[in-house]
Amino acid sequence: MEFRPFRVPLVIPFRGLTERSGVLVRGRRPDGSEAWGEYSPFPDYDARRASLWWNAAMEAARGEWPEPVRDAVAVNSIVPDVEPGQVAGYATAGGCIVAKVKVAGRGSTLDRDCRRVEAAAEAVAASGSPEAKVRIDANGAWGVDEAVSAIDALNRAAVAGGVGELEYVEQPCAAIEDLVAVRRKVGVPIAADESVRLPEDPLAVARSDAADILVLKVAPLGGVRACLRIAEEAGLPVVVSSAMETSVGLAAGLALALALPQLEYASGLGTASLLVRDTVTRPLRPRDGVLCSTPPEVIA
């Protein structure tokens, strides 16, 4: 195998980082053709978590992904904590009609978040598609009471923007028991993301009735096949999302989305647009709101 380190700046900071770095791994499929994996765990990950990223990279570099059951997947756009006037460009990037708006960011306010959600709703509603939706992601920032109040306000903002109620709220609180409490008090579906970081986590979330939806990320959970097993065992609808990888890592997320027996929700795999540059000649970015599988031509 061949190993190529990379370092890629981000358009905006993410998890306190201004760049993504790691190693690309070149291997061979059973037929002898070239295959690539990405190993890019976050700096604060411990040895166990980092080893799962390594497993996912090796699976990709050996070409061990399952056969797809569909040709393309719908993806959502990402709206970071930008000024409301900048929201429309992010919300409709790549022709997406489903927008995920980051809320509860450091230094933000609920009023500002509501204005951003309404602007995102207006932008995707302008497509005229009945499938236009807005989902929000709080990254576990709220307590229970704060979450209930904020979700109500943000839901009204989405309705005012013309897309109906929020599609779902991703990780409103950090603790599983708090997700349970919020889920009992609001009508908007709850998705678990940060609560799903180790292979045993999704089953704990499912058993606790803490979420309506699981957000699965290939690298943190150990690979595409591991995620397929988790989805089957948990028995909840799944959203496939990225961990801010380059297009090599995003290809693994796409492989999962293409292989899942059921895929009700648009996938969160449109994050290549948040990289200043990529590790491939043709970045894995959506067109008309969808991603199709194409082998990456690595340049890192």
C-alpha cells in the first residue's frame, strides 16, 4: 500500500479547526484495480476511535465495499453560521432542495438562528419542489428546556419560510437522557449524531427511544459494512453524513448511502464545498441535489 499525507484548509472553521489533515491510503481491489481510503480522525480522538477510522480506511483501500442498490443519492446543503443575507447561496449550493442549518453556535442568538432558518426555507422553497425541506443541527448545545423552546421558535421560522415544519432536529442535547426528554416534549423528529460515535452507541440510542433517526458516519463507526450492520440492528431510519473528510473519505459515505436497503432522507455528504481545495481532480459535489458514484482521481 501507498500512503500520502494531506492538509486541506477549510472555508470556515469546524470543531475549532481551520483545516483537515490526514493520510490517503492507496491499495488494490481483488481485481487489481486501484482503490483509495482516507484516514483523518480528529485530533481529540482517543486510540479506540482513531482505530475505527483506520478500519474504514483499510476497507476502502482494499475495495471491500458492498454492491450498490441505487445509482444516486439526494444530499442536503450545509448552511454554516453566516449572516442571514448569505444563507441562500449556501442553502441552494449544488442544486440542493434540502438544507441543513447549523444553529446554537458559539456567539449566535436564537433570533439570528431563526432568521437564518427562515432564509434557508425561502431559498429552497423557491425551487417549487414539494420535497424542499429544512433540517437543523444544534450539535448538542442546548439543555432540555432551552431545546424545547428553541425548536418551537425555529420550527415556526421554517413554516414562515414556506417549507412547512422542520424535517428534523439533529442532536439538540448532548446526553442521551436529555434527547429522550426533548423527544417526549416536541413534535419535530429528533436525530442522534454526536450520540453515535462508537459501534455500540446506535443500539443504546435505539433502546432508549432517544431518537427517531440515526446519523451514521462511516469513518467514526469503522467502515461501510459496519454501518450496514448497525443500521440493520438498530432498526431506525438512517441519514448518512460526512465527518468533514475530503472527497476520498466522502466516497465511503456515498458507498454506504448507495448500499443501504432503505434510504428515506437526503444524505449529509455535500461537505466538499466547505474545503478550500480537495485531494481529487473532480471533488465529490452534488449536481441537481444528488451525488453519483465516480472513482476519485487522487492528486494529494
